[in-house]
Amino acid sequence: SLKPKVRWLKELGMDDEQVAKTITTFPNLMGYSLEGNLKPTVETLREYDFTDNRIVQVISKFPPLVGYSSKRLEHRMGVVKAAGFLPDQWSWSFMRLTDAKFAAHFGKGLGYGRLPGGKDDREVSTAHELQLRSKLEAESEDVAR
């Protein structure tokens, strides 16, 4: 039902405009379970020291985030953070990458095994990581403006 999700988004700190924009931008959000998707996503973000205000900003700017499993979210956030990006710099575009592209961009030991072409994920070139770092930094600057 729509009402409990709208109420929950407001309790999280979204105003009416943010709720409307989030639902309009990503109507699939209304099909997700509060207990199975929305709340676990927020709890995962809180574990990474996101405030509710920051969580509202993140979900407002990238609503598909609530559709990813907590396992995927935790893993990717951990890798990106370990790569030296602070959460305030994240554009969240890394969540959309396939596992192979994510491993290629962020490099070694991501636990996804073989990549297309038979390469082990630990053998991926650092050049890809540097390219993504540059792209993420540019996107972070755009988001900050």
C-alpha cells in the first residue's frame, strides 16, 4: 500500500515535494517492501554513519538505491570507501555497474571470481580504477554544486 511507504519516507525526513519527486522519478519504490527493502537499506546507510538528513538526500537523488540488496549495497559501499572515496563524494553511479564492470573499475579481490575474457578479478588493470576515480570525482563535484 502507498500510505505506509509515504508515511515512512516522511518520518525519515522527506518533505511532500521530495516524496512526490522520489515516487514520480522511481515509481518502482512503491512496489518494494518496507521491511524487506526500504528499512534494511536505511539501516545499512546508518551503519556507514549516514545521518537521516543525508539518507533523505541520497534517496531523493538516487531512488533506485532502495532496490538493491543490503548485501550488494554493503559490499559496494565497502569497496568504494576502501578505494578512498568518502561517502559525501559518492554519486552512486557505481551501484548501476554490472559485477564485472564494478570489479574492472575497482580492481583486485572483489570476490566475483572470473570476469569476461577469463581474467580473474584480481588481475584487472589499475587503469580502469583510475578512470573511474576520475569520473566519480567529477560527478561528486557536480553533485556538490
